[in-house]
Amino acid sequence: MSFWNDPLKVAADWLLGIFTGWGMPVPAANILIGFLGVLILISILMVLDIGLVWVERKVVARFQDRIGPNRLGPFGLIQPFADIIKLMIKEDTTPGGADKVVYNIAPMLSMMSVLILWAVVPLAPTILGVDLNIGVLYIIAAGAIGTLSIIMGGWSSNNKYALIGAFRQVAVMISFEIPMLATLLIPTILAGSMGTAAIIERQDVWYVLLSPLGALIFLVAAIAELGRAPFDLAEGESELVSGYNIEYSGMKFGMFYAGELLHAFTFGGFWAILFFGGYRFLGLEQVSPFLAIAVILFKAFIGYWLIMWVRYTLLRIRIDHMLAFNWKFLTPLAFTLIIVTALMHALLSGTPAWLYLAGMFLSNILVAWSALEIARSYSRREREKVDGKKAVEVGH
Amino acid sequence: MNPWVFVGLFFLVGLIIPLGAIGVAWILGPKKPNPIKQTTYECGIETVGDSWVQFKAQYYIFALVFLIFDVETVFLFPWAVKLGALGLFAVIEGIIFILILVAGLVYTWRKGMLEWA
Amino acid sequence: MTGEQIIFLVVAFVTLFAGLMVVTARNLVHAALWLVAALFGVAVTYALLHANFLAVVQVVVYIGAIAILFIFAVMLTRKDMRDQGPQMNKNWWLGAALAVLTFGGLYLMLQGWSGMSRTAAVYPSGFDAVAELGNELVSPAGYVLPFEVASVLLVAALVGAVYVAFNRK
Amino acid sequence: MVPLSWYLIFAAALFSIGMFGVLSRRNAIAILLGVELMLNAVNINLAAFWRYGNVLHMAGQVFAVIVFAVAAAEVAVGLALVISVYRRRNTVIADEIDLMKW
């Protein structure tokens, strides 16, 4: 019975007994068990990734009023495996003049930057890779490695499109990292900890209710960080063909592609952890760890679905508009939100829970509303300036 | 034990799995390179010069602004962790910190450095 | 030799090798990428020292921001980046001699110091260094002034850098 | 357990490598790369002394954090100067930037 309550510990103890029985010292055995656990987790993630290929293709087809893969197996379920086999037996070309070492490392780093994120994802109260007390910053650190992999891939391909695509992508990624860092501060302030496990434990009220604006900014910044539409200007098919991964083929391209899908799913998971209570849902997580895993995967999938919805509905934004949107609107808004959240948190802590909740929620709405009003009046003035100029020109 | 050992394991496995996938593909796939196949793909047009074209200085400006904001925002994290226990005084210090930061943003904005053109 | 020592030696060796490549690589983009490797090695060193916050900040700030800025700067100053010509100035042997002398001098000085072979106390379990750091950074008895001055310094750097590099006149 | 001396010698070696880079590279950007190595070596020392001294006193980590800020400021201004010189004189070779030399 205890296995169903705490499967990780039971399995680890069982393995520890076996390994020490072979005469292995305890720390070495612990590390070996950790290695096996990580290997199993990441293998499951890779299988999940294959599933995501099918989900993505099926969902995009539905959004575009098509059927999507439907030939191989029921509902085209075998399609992603066929894709994998195709990637496996495809010739792996390297462009002439490419920087071979950097060129080959880049796709691996790209995949790795996604996989290491799962070290801080708590799947259930007792199932967590590592409980780091800087968990939230770890997300950004992993993102930094992803940024690096893009610039490496773009530079080493010896292709103008790839380099320009990489530059654009990196400019967007680093720009939107600032609002993302800023919104990560909000769960940190509310929970009083940077650890992802602690943030979930202290989330008796979903933080999306305390900070709806923060959740929204985080989602926007996450989509930009992922480089998906409407922020996928590196891919700009009409100008750059495919951006930084244009010269990659076969499995190396597959790594970039699979990494992007898993990254989107992972950020859905982080959205759930930071703002939607992670594995917690109506006390289900107390019943069984397996239910908790189901809850967090379901929430992550909802986030992923939302990201897909945005991707296949909106148009691509031009780079100057995107950067202006970030630096002139999102970043000041995010910093205002931190100031307001910190002030309200300090002023309202100690007051009844309903007052705290109402104060937080209303202040967020107020900030969002006034930001929209300022933006609206600014754009009206800009429009009038342009219209006035036109009127003068016509008058001449 | 140091918790980073397990983070290290994630890095290790995170490298091994893509390496394995690419390695299997390398073993299975055909290897018949030829000069045409290895030309740079630029929509069928012959490549002129190398890929090192002149870039807009604007990329550098955004990276510069990003660097400063990145460092400053990262500094706010220890403050945010301890915020609940420290009270209003610490909150005001943090707000001053953010306002100094925003002053830098306002300066860059007014100088017209955030324009792409 | 314990596991920790082996990890330290491997990390130190890799970091120093990457450092040597930074100062000798002909291609500057390669030098910047080797710098990333060296900085990552330093981040691992922080992790070995239980300095969690420093380790992540090292990756976020150095690899995520400073290395990117270096690569952008290299791309912008393209005419000099062709790998032709000597990458070292004519006094490079003097620099090398000075570096070796510095290392030798530091090493000898350290040998004469009594605290050299000190080992660390066991890391107190349950001690949250990040919260303590936050406390020190904003409490008036701690380092609140350096904390605020750091912000002023960064804004000054931003203003100065923007003004110097891109004054449109 | 790793003794303190290993960290200090490691930091000293990294510092010397950085210094070699600063003294002997011709390219101004490469010189700044060397400066980064030197700053990192200093930071290793600060973190090591924090860990091997009293862990409850955060001074070492606070100093290291301030060094991060200084490093960021140094890179921002240093690279801006290099780019400024490049735009005016079309070179980033330190020997050729000799307007102030007599």
C-alpha cells in the first residue's frame, strides 16, 4: 500500500537495498539511483514529446479546418513514429564552410536546455527532481543556455539567413526575458520563496486570482521566449525561410523541433506551477501522488493548448513593433506591477484573507486598466499627429 | 548531499539523450556528401560573400539595455524572498531600487534609443 | 580522494583550459564561446561551494547576458574579425612572463599562510542562504547602501554606454 | 572535502590567465574577455571565503553580488567604447587606438 502513497521513496529504498547488497557505498548508490530516476523521467519526456508532435499537428489542423494526420493508425497516431523513422534514416548534411563543432553542439544544447528545466518541476508532493531554493531563477538560467544554442546554430551554419534569423530571435528572447523575470518576482513575493515546491505548497489561493495581470504577462513573455507565433519572426518564411535552423536537416533539425514543442509544454507546466497551483486541485494531490501527476500534466496541457491557440490564430508581428511593445509597454507595466504587488503585500499582510485577496485582485485590475488607458490615449495622440500632418499636406 | 549533484545528473542525461538520438541517426543515415548538396541554402541563388553581413547597431542597444535590466532584476530576487518578514521599510528600499532602474529606461527612451529605425 | 575532490579537479581543469582558449583563440566568436565554457565552470564551482544564488546568477548574467553582448559586439565590428594577422601584440612574451610571475607569487604567498589547508564546516541544514542574503541586502545594519549604489552604478553605466556608443549627431 | 587552498590556487591560475589575455591580445574586445576572467577569479575567492569562514555571515556573497554589478557595468561601458572607436576609426586593434599617445 505504501508504494501508492510514496512511490519514489519506496522504489529508491528498494534499489538502495539491492545496490548496497552488492557492496556499493551508500552515496554512490544514491547517485546511481538518482541517475536512473533522471534517465526514466527524461525518457518519459521524450516519449511525451513524440506524442506532442501528433497533438500539435492534429490541433493545428483543427484550427485551420483540416483533418490533420489520419492515414497511419487510428487518428493518425502512428504518424509521429513515422516522422521519427524518417528523421533517423535521412542524410545529415553539413553545409560547406560551417563551423563543424559548434554546428553539431547547438542542437544538443537546445534540447538540453529544455530537459534540464524538469529538474525543478514538482510532479507531486513527494516527487520532485531537486528542491532548489532558487528554483525560479533556474528557469531563466536554462533559458540562457537555450539562447546561446540559437546563436551558436545561426552563426556556425555560414548562412546569411540563419545568422539574421538567430540575431532577431535572440533580440526578442532577451528582450522578453525582462518582463518574464519581473513576473517571476510576483510568485516569489507572494510565497516568500523562490523554490517551486514551496510556491506550490503556499498557494492556497491560486496566484492567478491574486495577480491576474502577472499571469498574463508571464504567458506573453513565455510565448516570446519560445519563439512561437506571433513572435516567430526568426522563422519569417517569406524572408528568412526558417531562421537559425535553416541549414539543419535530419535528427539535428528534429532536436530543434522537438525541443520547441517540449519547451512549449514545459512552459505550460511552469504557468500552472506559478499561477495555477501546480499539482494541487481540490485536495486530489492528497489522495494519491499519481493523481497529482495527472493534475499537473493536465494543467500543463491546458497551458500548452492555449499557447497553440495563440500561435495558430494570430499573425506574425514585425520586429520593431514587437520590441517596442516589450520595452515601451510590457516592461514598464511589469515593473509597475511589482511595485504595486510589493506595496499591497506589505500593507495587507495580517488583514483577513478576503480583504487581501480583494485588494490584490483589484489593484491588478486597476494597473491593467490604467495601462490600457494610457496606451490608448498615447496612440490617439500619435494618430492625430499623423492625421494632422496629412491634412496640412492636402491643404497645400 | 549537495542538491546540485542531481542537477548535474539532469545536465548529463539531458546531453546523453540528444547525443544518442543524433548518433543513431548518424549510424542509420546515408553519407554521400557532394559539393552541390553542401552549398548554402539561399533560395537557389548563388551565395555571394560570407555570412558575416553588417548588422544593425540596434541589436547591440537592446542587448545592452537587457544586460543592465537583467542584472538589476536578478538583484531583486533575494529582496522578494525576504519581503514578507522585513516590513514596509524594505519594501520602500526595493521600490527606490526599481525607480532608479526605470529612470534608466526613461532616459534611453527619451534619447530615442528604443526605436528600431 | 573523495568524489567532491574529483569533481572539483575536473571542473577546475576544464575551466582553466577554456580560459587558456579564451586568451589564445584566433577567432573571436570562438573566444567568446570558450568564455561561456569557462564561466559555466565557475558556476559549477559556486554550486560546489553551496552558493546557490551565485551559481544561477552566474549563468543568468554572464552566459545569458554578458556573453550574448560580447557576441553581438564581435558581430558589429566585423572588419577586424578576419582571422588574419597576429592576434597577439609584440609584447606578448612580457605578458606571459608577468602572468606566470603573478601566479608564482600568489602561490608562494598562499603557501606561507596558515589558513591554507582549512576545510569547511558542514553546511548547516535548513539554512536558507538566499533569504539571509535578502536580509543583508536591505536591512539598514547590512549592505543597504551598496545595494542602492549598485543600482545607481548600473543606470550610470547604461546612460554612459548609450551616450558613448550611439550619440546621433 | 576540498581544502580551501585548491580554490585559491584555482582562482590564482584563472586570474593569471586573464591577465595574460589582457596584456597580450591586440583586439580590444579580446582584452575585455580577459578582464571577465580576472573578475570571475576574484569572485571564486569571495565565494570560497564565505563558505570556509562563517557561513552565517553573508558578506562574501554580498561582495560577489556587487562584483556582478561592477562586471556588468564594465562590460557595458567597455564594449560601448570599443564600438564607438570602431565607428570613428574603423579599428578595434588596441595598438592602433593611439590618439591620446604622444
